[in-house]
Amino acid sequence: MKFAVAAFAAAMLAMTGAARAAPILDTGAGNPTTASAMDVSGSRSLAGYFELLNDVTVDGIYGWIGGDEGARLTASIYSEIDFVPAKQLFSTTFVNRGLVDWQGADSLKWNLKAGSYWVVFSAADEHRTSYMPGGVSNPLVAYLHGSEGDWRRLREQNLGIRLTGATGGAVPEPASWAMLIGGFGIAGGAIRTRRKRRAALA
């Protein structure tokens, strides 16, 4: 019985303390075509600035991207110094599906502290072209185009960028607290009943 109570308590605490899965950053989708879109090429990367108020773990990074099917891209997160990308912290590659859609990589475990960062999309294939249409409903504070040492403000496009992941430990909801307290009460009652039965048989 003691083992069962301990297992029940551990399960309830794990449930209430689990990390919250949430969209960390989401501009919304952009235009459905690549007309007037910015290209991602060997000489031009595209970047979006964002800030985090809390520590997070990023498990997915995506851009609203179209272009040549099979084109390889790199999605990275950089630290920010003087409002430009500074040091590359994390990076992953993915393949363009040839459709205008959210494209990127998942199953990541990128731990970021509270602070300011840049998401950067770069070409990893010189022979095929990818594009990022603008027109998102919730644009970031700033966008850049260019490359290391030659970043320029991008004013004519609001690019689509999305990060998913988990933020901190979740605070138990009232219903979870009720289940936890009720569960301990049931377990405690079972122990008392068992003790009374033993006393009656003695």
C-alpha cells in the first residue's frame, strides 16, 4: 500500500509540474505565393528579431517558405549584439518541399535563456532557390537581410517565422490541485482503514 501511495503521489506531481507546450513565437502565415517574395540565396540570408521574457526550450523552428523543391536551407538562432545577429547558438538544416507553407525542423532541444535573439534562414544549396513571402498578420519588431558583417534593414517584407517549444514548469491548475489533494485523501483513508482492520483482528 505504501508503494502504491508513493507511486500515485509521484504521478500526480509529475502531471502538475510538467512543462507547458506552447508556441514561443508565431507571426502567422504570409502570402500564399512567392510573388514579390525575398529570396534566400548564398549571398542573402533573412533574419527576424525576437525577445524572450523567460527561459524556453525550442523544439521546432519554421519559416513561411516556398521555392524550389529539394533546395536545402539552414535555420539558426543567433545571439543579438547591437541589434544584429552576433554568435550562432543553434543551427539545423531542412529541405524545401516546393510548396508555400511552414517549413523547417522539429524534434529539437534548444535551450534559450531570457534575452534577445535573431532567427536566421540561410541557403545551404547554391543551385536551387528558396523564397520567403511577406504579408504576415503579426510581424516581428525588425527584419534583416544580408550576411555576416553586411546586415541591412528589411522594410518591405514582414516574414513568417514560428518557434514552438516549452516554457518553464507549469503551475498546477485548480482542478489539478483538487485531484492531488483528493488523491492523497483517498490514499490516506485506505491506510487508516487497513490499520483499523488489523487492530480488530489482533
